[in-house]
Amino acid sequence: MRERALRWLFRGAVGLSFAFLALPLVLVVATAFDASGSVVFPPEQLSLAWFLQFPGEPLWVRSVANSLVVATGTMGVSTAVGTAAALAVRRLGGRRRTAVVGLAVLPLLVPGVVIGITMLTFFSRFGLQQSYLALVIAHSLWATPLTFSVMQATFSRFDWRLHEAARDLGAGPTRAFATVVVPNVRAGLVVAALVAFVVSLQEFVIALFLTGPDTRTVPVQAWNSLRQGLDPLVSVVSTILIVAVTLLIVVAGVLVGLDRLAADT
Amino acid sequence: MSTRDGWIRAPTLPARWRSALLLVPLLVLDVGVFLVPMGYLLRLSFTAQTPDGAFVEGSWATDGYQYVFETGLVHDVFGFTLGFGVLVTALSVAIGTAYAYAAWQATGWTKTVLLSGAVLSLFTTMVVKLFAVVLVFSPRGVVNDLLTGLGVVAEPLLLIDNLTGAVLAQLYIVVPYAILSVYAVLSTLDRGLVEAALDLGATRQRAAREVVLPHARPGIAVAGVVSFTWSVGAYAGPLLLGSGSEQTTGVLISRLLLTRFDWPAAAALSVVTIVVVFAVLLAALWRLGGDGGLLDA
């Protein structure tokens, strides 16, 4: 009897956590469809007015473009770096492996504000503080541990005897890698790239310090307008972001399974 | 792994050079744009202050550290930040572990829904989450509407612009990480072990306590590390959903840098923050028995 009560209590607590975790996002989406623009829930009258107004706002459009540029750059850099490192670490053992993993993870253990102001002071020496390059590099620092971990998990599931067989049959290292390994780990590669893209898309604190009026990303633009009060355009852009991220997660989930996505990253 | 490679062909020097070469990009990234800038920050923290803005190029001084160690405000901010970090970490680890355990136990749709909730929240930008927290918890928000509507409370509760708001905001940022780091470890646990415990007469709670929890320990440690680091470095949450008295070191650092143009003090405070974070993490690791699995997760 007591055990059953406890189990229901546990379920209730988890259900409540889930509600608090997920429902606010639904709420944000709902407010984007309200006609009044007063950002209330539930919406009084449904309308697409704010979505239609969005493309006419140069600041917001610019921020979407900036986010896409930075996220694409981050995706390229950190997928390449993470994949290379995962391949290298495969042959390392013990201490050296721990050292490499530790170095890759280190940036994640430093508070974002500190990374932000460090990058700001460092890059401003070279006049790069508001450039795309600075932000791509800074985001790669955070995305690479994740691509690295996804690729490590992917490579550990690959049967490397296939690669050996290709080499024994006379394929050079590059050819064996491109024709035997890559097709087999394609799903993992896509997931690593998606994760890197999303990490950059959603990163905020570093971007706040490293962007200027011309390079502002969506989260920074949303923050600036939130600081001035509730703005229905923030609901609209939040909805766009939530839908985009949901689609990317569905793609990644279909490719490798949600279970692995949750466990590997 | 070594038997596989080694049995067919002994490792040759070129192969070792190849793997060294593959590490170069990571080293360039982490040393070149992380460790070097961190070194620069350290150097900056030892420059002299100047009223003309920024810092005195090439000077050596301890102005920044004097400010950090001798200002009452900084002590208050530090004390608050550490307490805030501990509170958020405790809540986050508890919620994360329970949620991950439920997701691990669940099957079919329940599992998909629970995991998607966590993954979606993880990948939603914190600005959107903070905006959502405002909508949900403000005096005219959904929670207060519900509570006053049901007659649970007469007056709307003040849940934002105070400590509660700052803690709630920070939880939204760290809990998804906590859930997934515990889940990652749990997903490697053999269900057969739990069934065996149940068959041998253990209650569910006892099986959870004596079989599942010990296995999940490395994941719980990671959840704690992530929650603590991120809460001590909290910036946006306390700024948007706290009041003026919920000032963290992160908020103070940015203010010193951007509005007071006191770069040596900002750099010194950053260095001290990093040192404190790492000291606490090392102490926790040491207490947990030097968990080597932490870095592998």
C-alpha cells in the first residue's frame, strides 16, 4: 500500500517536471498566434498577423541570416575537428586518451560569461571582436566536445575489421576510409553536424559579448527586445526556432533513434 | 581493440603519425583559441587600472585582485553566487535523476515523450526558455491564473523578480543537461539486473536504491558538475528573472567590463571565479573517490 502510494507520488513528480519542462514552450508558440500583440495566454483571437509582419523587420531578418551563417560555419568546423579527434583517440589508450578528452571538455567547464569576456578582450586585440569568425570559433569550442563524443560513440559501433579487409585488399588509407568507413557512419556524421548546428543556433551568452549590430544572432536580438518589454515578435521568432529545432531533432531521431541521441550527446 | 588491430598487423609508425596528425585540429582549436586567450585573461588581471578606460598596456599590478578581495560588494556577490549554485545543483540533480530514471523505466510512447521533452528543452535557446518562464510564472501568468482560479491562493504569488525567479530560470537551463547525463549512463544498465533483484524479493524502491543508483553514479556526478558550473556562471537567468539583489559574479564581471571599463578587475574576478569553480569540482571529485569515468561520459 505504502509502496503504491510512493510510486504514484514519484509518477506525479515526474509528470510535473515534464509539464514544467515542455509546456512553457507550447505556451510561447501559442502566444505567437495571438492577434492583440499583448503576449497573453490563452490567445484571445487567433491570427497570423505577427508572422506576416516578421519579414518586414530588417533587424530580425538580419539576425536570422547571421544565425544561419554562424551555425553553418560552426557545423563545418566542429564536425571536422570532432571527427578527426574521434578517429585519433581510437588508437590512443589510457592516460593520453583521458588527456585529449579532458582538453576537449575543458571549455564546457568554464562559465559562458567568462568565455565571452575572454574572447571579447582577446579578439579585440586583433579587431575581430564583432566578426563572424570570432563567433564561429567560440561556438566551435562548445560544439566540438559534443561532435567528438557523438563520433566516438559512432566509431565504436563500427566494425573496424571491414576497414582492415579493405586495406588488405589493397585500398589506400584514404580510399578505404571514404568508401568503407564513411558510408557506414553516415548517420552518426549527420547527427554530429546537426548537434553542432543546433548548439550554435541556440547559444546566447558568448554571442551576447561577441556580436555587434551587424552580426547579432537571433537569441541576442530576442534578448535585446525582451529587456525592453514583452514583444510579440519574440514569440514569433521563438516559434520559428522551436519548430526548426524540433524538425532537426526528428531528423536526428529518425536517423539514429531518440534513445541514442539522448545517450550520446 | 588492440587485439583486433594488433593481431592482423602490428601498429606501424605511419599509423601512429596519422593519429597524431588527426589530433592537430583539436589542439589548434583548444590551445590556440581557448588556452591562449585564457592566458591572456590571466595576464590582463595583473595590469594596472586606469580611469581612462580598459587597462594600462604592459603594466604589472595587483589592482584587480585588490578590488576583488577588499570590496564588500564582491564578497556579497560571491557568497550569493555560491549559495545559488549549491541550491540549483541540489534541485537539478534531484529532478534530473528522478526524471532520467522514469524515462529509463518507461516504454513505448511514454519514453519517447519524456525523452523528447528533455532533448527539445536542451536544444532550445535559453532566451526562449527565459521568455517562457516569464509567461508562466509572472503575477499574471498561467501558474498564478490557475492557482487563483482554483482558489488555492487569494493573491498572485510573486514568483519572478526575486530569488525564486532566478532559481526557476536557472533550473530551466540546467535540468535538461542533468536529465540526459544521468540517462546516458542508465541506458547502459542491463535491465536483467533489476529483474534479478526483484525476483530475489527486493521491492522496487530497494532495487532502485541498491542496483540502479550505484550504476547511475557517474552520470549523477556529471549532472552535478554541469549544474554547478553553469549555475555559478549564471548570467542571463538572474539578470532577467531575479531582482537587483540576485547579482551573480557573472553579472558583476560583465558590468565591470562593459559599463565601468575596469578590465583588470573584471579579469581578476573571472580568474577567481574559474579557480573557485575548479577547486569545488576537484574537491567534489576527490570526495566521490576520484571517479575516472567522469571524463568518458
